[in-house]
Amino acid sequence: MTKEQQILVAIHCLVYNHEPYLRDCFEGFVKQKTNFRFVAIVHDDVSTDGSAAIIREYTEKYPEIFRPIYETENQYSKHDGSLERIMNAAIDATGAKYVAMCEGDDYWTDPLKLQKQVDILEEDETLMACCTNCSVVDNHSQTIHPVRPEFVVKDNKEGRYNLRDFFRDDHQYPTLSVIYRNSHIDEVRAKYIHTANAFLGDWTLWICLLIYGDIYFLNEVTCAYRINPTSVTHTYNRVARAKAAREISIKVADILPENYVDIAADLRDTRWVWVSLIFAYKAEKRYLGMIGSMIAAAFVCPRALWHMLVKLARKNNSE
């Protein structure tokens, strides 16, 4: 590859105190074998460990790949969208046709990952994104599961999937595996800003993309998802997640096209959220909150309370 080649893929990589894992992540980038040029936008959000030094090391060694951003003030903690605005501007400046995602504590294991996914997307302009399967590792990069235990798509069947498939089968696209087309970007970003929530990861991003095209699932393990107990998504509690789900479900319903009115109605019906909230309090042994939610559910949506009691009864009988 030459520097004159147009950049086809920009890697979206967020880093915060990822020093123990960062070399695994960056090695996954530099080992990619492609017939196109790609760059990695690596954003360090004022890490307090040695992450910035590792970024500088790789930038000096691979200047054609790494484009670092070093902050002097933590952007994530502002909760004002500044982090995404900074990353979006940096990605737009590359002129990349596709965006790949991988945070600093995850890593890619297949050196042909990008090439395989780009080939699929180049062959079909109606596809908005491509994702793959992944393994699960611990903090020491030791394999916990050779393949993600919860299915990515139903039965891990390779092929294309649309928005209805996503909702019907509760698809789980591993963020570190996804590469998406950088088109309809203004509309996608506007919808994502309206629906984004850290509690639910990139769940709403997949919905925003699926509104404009299908996603192809490549049933190959190309990357490793790390169970990192200090990461943002693993420090939130179940109750907070359940409360966030109620708010986000309504926002997602707002952005769906007119031919998805049935799904929008289901999302606005928040009875299931009361059930989730009650069980979240139970799991955390916060029984006052559980009782309070049960009382509220009895007044707001008694059918949800009945559903919860039936579920509890079935669980007790099975035990």
C-alpha cells in the first residue's frame, strides 16, 4: 500500500486506562492484511496509566496507520456528546467509506478480518454493515468461550438480517466485530444522538444503521471480546440498566419508519420494563426497591405484575 491510496476504512478506537490490554488491540490492527488503506483513530481520554505512552510508541512505529487524539480534559465524563463529535470529525477527515469499531480492551484475532468484511460490503451496496462472531477472553487474554455463548444472530446462521429480524430474535452484534458503511451518516448520527445511552452500549446504533440497510453476519470468529470488570459497561448495576431500557425504548420507537408501527407500539408498551426492574432489584437483593416497584406496577400496569408473579411461580416450581 502507498500513502497516496485513498483511505477505505477508519477504525474507531476509544482508550481509557487500557494499558494492560492495549498492545493486544494495536497488534490486531497492524497485522491486518488488506488490498486497501486503513487508519486507526485512537482517542485517549486522559488515561491515568501508561496508555498514552503506548499510543505514542505505535504511532511512531506505524505512522501510516495510527492517528492519535490526546485529550487534556476527560470527554466521556461531560455526557454532552463531545466525545462522539470529536471522533466523528476525525473520521470524516479521513474520507473513509467504512468505519470499523474496536475499543482498547478488545482485539482482533483474524488478520483478514477487515478484508473479508469489506469484500462483502463492496459486493452489495444495500448492506449497511457487516459483523462477525467472536470469542470471549479474560483479563489475561485466556479464552473463556471459544465462541460467544449467547448467539449473535439466531442459531448463528450466516447471512443478511434486517431490522425486523433484529427485534424479533434479539440480535447481539459484538461491537468490536462491526464495520459499517459511512453513508446516510447525517441521518444515522442524528438518530443515534437521540437514542444513545451508555447503559445499552451500541444497541441503538445497530437500529439506526438497520433503518437504512441490512447487516450481514459472517459466522467466523475474527476477534476477542474481553470481560473487563472495570469497563464502563460492566460497572453499571442491573437496576440502572432496567431504568435506562424504559427511557431508550420510547426514544427508539420515535425514530422507526412508518412501516414499523407494530414494533414501535411494542416498544412504547413498557409493561415488560416493570418486570425487568422488579427482577433487577431482586437480583441485587434490594428488596425495598423490589416491593416498591411491585406496588407501582400494580397501579400503573397490573398486567405486568401478574406476568411477574407467573414467572416467579414457574421458577419456584422448576426449583
